[in-house]
Amino acid sequence: MERRFESYRRKIEASLKAALPNDTSGISRVMRYSVLGAGKRLRPMLFIAAYESLGGLISRAVLRIACAIEFIHSFSLIQDDLPAMDNDDYRRGRLTAHKAFKEDIALLASDALLNEAYRITLENGGIEEKLRVKTALELTRAVNRLLEGQEKDLSLSRLKPRTLSELDKIYLNKTAALITCCLRIAGILRGVSDSRLNCLSSFGQRLGLAFQIQDDILNVTGDKRALRGKRFSDQRWGKITYVSIAGIKKSKGIVTRLIKEAKKDLEKIKNLDKGRLLGFCEVILRRTY
């Protein structure tokens, strides 16, 4: 499975380099810096895995959609790191976009990435026009939920205690929305039924929630070098997280339970080659950064 995922990653990296602008403008430089900065590519890889699991074949057109997903993820990370948001100095082991360049150009580059994601989706001639529009609509809905989740996330301070159920609502938007979107787009492009699409959505929500809770855990327990400048950042900013409410042990138990429930969602989907998506469940459980 690791060999398959590495194959996905290589194809995605090559497609990202081809899709990004190569001129020397400041905006283009920040776009390349942010997108090509050693990301895990989990979201576009999940999309491709789901698409293949539903009987699809990887093509240039499919990889363009994978690029659009990664562009939106990078857009969200640039904005999440800004001084007005989380005010982080490091991302993926190196300076954040606004630190490596300037805050104004980083913000413009994030906007350009969002715009480019929609453009390469709607101009993707290898996909039927009706499906391109549906895909773009799924992306816009996911971005709206990202923005809503980010707004609520900004209020997570110790002065405003939260319950786990309240955190879930924020995390389902902040993190799970784009992960769920990857699965839904794969289902839409493959023409699955509404019931199968709903199961894919449920799988994505559980997977996304588990991913974010694991982030909370790794913020405390993760490798210091891999998390350069990010370890204990939640504590420094006084943010409410799963760990601050439930502790590490209980949080790990919740992640395990969510992954088990996500696997059950997959069992409900007919005509699905589950191996690739089950592999992603293990990636979430085993990741260290």
C-alpha cells in the first residue's frame, strides 16, 4: 500500500509543478513556495484513492482535480498562519509564507490559489461539463465550511470553555470539510448513487475528525524536529483542544473509535475496492506529524 501511495504522490507532485504559474512575479513565487513545500498531499491522494476504488482510472484530467484540491488546502494554510489568525512562524518545517515573503503578498497568493483551483476545475476539458460544474460547487461548499470553521476556531481560548461536542462542530468544518469533499467529488465523477455518496460523506467526516484530533495530540506528543515551531503552539496560545479537555489517553481512544466507525461506513458501500481507503485509515492512526 505504501508503494501505491508513493506512486500517487509522485504523480501529484509532477501535476502540481505543471499546474502552477512559472513566471517571476511575487504572487507566483509565493504560490510555488507554499504548494511545493513538502506537504503530505493527503487530500489529493485520498481523492485519487477513492476515485480508483470506485473503478476510475487516473488521467491527466483527474490529476487536475487533485491539484485543485491541494491548491485550496494551501490557500487555507497560508491564511491560517497569518498574524491575524494563528500567527505561526513555521509550516512544514520551514518559514510560513508571510514570514518568508511579506504578509500582503502571502494573502494575495492565497487568493490566487483559490481562484486557480476553480479555474483549472472549470476549464478541465477531460471531464464532462456537467461534472465540472458539480465538482466546482462541491469545492465552493467545502471552502465555505472551512471559513466558518476557521472563524469559530479563532474563539477557542481558555476564557471561553468548550465541550467536545462543540469542538466536533468546529472540526467538522475546519478540517473534515475538505477531506469529505475529496471523497464526494470522487463519487460524483464516478456517478455513484445518493446512498453511496452519503456513506462516502460519513466516512470522510469521521476520517477528518480523527485527523484533527490526532493533530491536537501530536501538537503535544509529536516529533520536535518535524513540528519545528509548532509543538505546544496550542498551549502557548491558550487554545481549547481535545487534549486540553479530555487528555491525551482519552483523545487517542476517540481517534481509534472514529477510525473503526469510518471502516464500518466503507462496508456499507457496494462495488467499492476498499483496500486503498482502509489504507488511509491506517495512515491517520500511524502518522507522527
